[in-house]
Amino acid sequence: MIGTKRVNIKKGLAVAIVLKQDQRSGALTQGIVKDILTNSPNHPHGIKVRLESGAVGRVKVIE
């Protein structure tokens, strides 16, 4: 599932995000959602989240 809609993302969900510094390469970082940072109901590049590891990025894949 693609992470462009906020309703699909919940705390505790396993996701793959792209970090700001990895946007060019498209490298994904996997983790568990701690906080949802985007307030709008959808975002074309993915909903921004903070993982339990502290990494912040936009959701590309919901696992």
C-alpha cells in the first residue's frame, strides 16, 4: 500500500520511509511509526512520520 493518505497510517504500523537525504537515491528506511507529522489528509509525496528510531521521512510503503 502507498502512504499518500493519512487515514492509512496509524501509530505502531510497520512502514518504509524515504529520508530527506535519500530522496535522490530513493533508498528506503524501515521502521515502526511513532508520530504522524503531516496534518493534511493526503500528500502527493507521502505522509511525513517519525519512526521509533527517531528517523523522519515520508511514507513510501506500508508493510
